[in-house]
Amino acid sequence: HAAWATEPARATAVKEIATKLDELAQKLVVVMGSTWDPTMLPQVERLALEGARQRLKDSIKGAETEIANRKCAKAFEYLVALKPAWPALKDDASAGLQVVGIFSKLQTLACQDFINLSKAGQTAVAGQIREFATKFDTLREQFEGLPPPAGGLLKDSLDAGEVKATAEKQIAFIVNELRKPVSGEKEMSAFFSKMVQGLEGLVPIWEQIAEKEAD
């Protein structure tokens, strides 16, 4: 395929030139008593579509590789690079399935990393994933024609993941205290105090979980 065909901006410019040349040629051939066939535009459009499909192939392959290496940001860059070519591909069911697959895998990976970081108390890095979620959700909306994400927006998934991580930490605290031997009135009093503290910490978490399940 032509080098310009894989660059959407250049492909658009070439289409505009082809349209103008076809219009001019049609006027000239009328004067000359001839015909202008085949016209340039259909050929240019065919090459541009081939270029868009090649960009899709390269982007999907690159994103899959980065996802396998758990590199969310780098995989995301391939989706950003694909976006300019999407208008030419949006009516292709196969292309849609491939792009939805990448978005879904990337969302799952981001959620997993966010939950693990939240459990480990690495709030600063987890916060970076929240910032990434805003860009991710915005980009997905810009891919016209894709179905809504089955699991909701990444931002919402991270909220649910944070609740889950907090609940698991609280439960782990309670289980750990239950495993400790207790003897004497003073230790028993301290034990009950910790249990109450742990259970009270779970109350707002379960309320959030119940609200999300109701939604």
C-alpha cells in the first residue's frame, strides 16, 4: 500500500486532491470529447481503507504485546494512534470486535493493578491509575460505534475495586486478631475493642457494596 495510506491526515489530504483532479478532468474531457475513466477518488479511497486496516493490525498487535507485559500506558498509546483511522473502520464489525477486546483487556489490567496497589498502600501510584482512567474513558467514547463497556466505565470499576480492596484489608485485620491467643481480662478487653473497631470499619464498606449491587 502507498506510504500515505496508513497516515489518516495525509490520506484525507490525498482524497481532497483526488476529488479536485477528478472534477477538473471531467471538465477537460467534455471539451475533448473523451472520458475520464477510471476516476481517481475510488482508487484513493480503496488505498486509504487498506492503510487504515494496516494501522488497525499494527495497533492491535502492539497493544496485545504491551498488555501481556502489563504496560497499561504503552498499550493505551496504540489505541490513541489508532483513533484517527477509526472513522474508516467503524462500520467494520471485525474491527469493532478487535478494538473492544483491547479496551476490555486494558480495563481489566488497570483494575487489577489498582486493587493490588491499594491493598499494598501505594496510594500515589494508585492515584496515577485514577488519572489514567479519565483519559481511558474519554478515548473509548471517541471510538464512535462501539457498544457501551459491559463492566461500566473504568472510573466506576476503580471505585468498586477500591471498596473491595478496603474490605479485604479490614477482613484480614479481623481474621488476624481472631488467630491471636487471648488470656486474661485485660487482653480480652483489648481483643473485643479491636473486633468492634474492625467490624465498625466494615459497615460503611458493606453499605457501598450494597448500593453498587442495587445499581
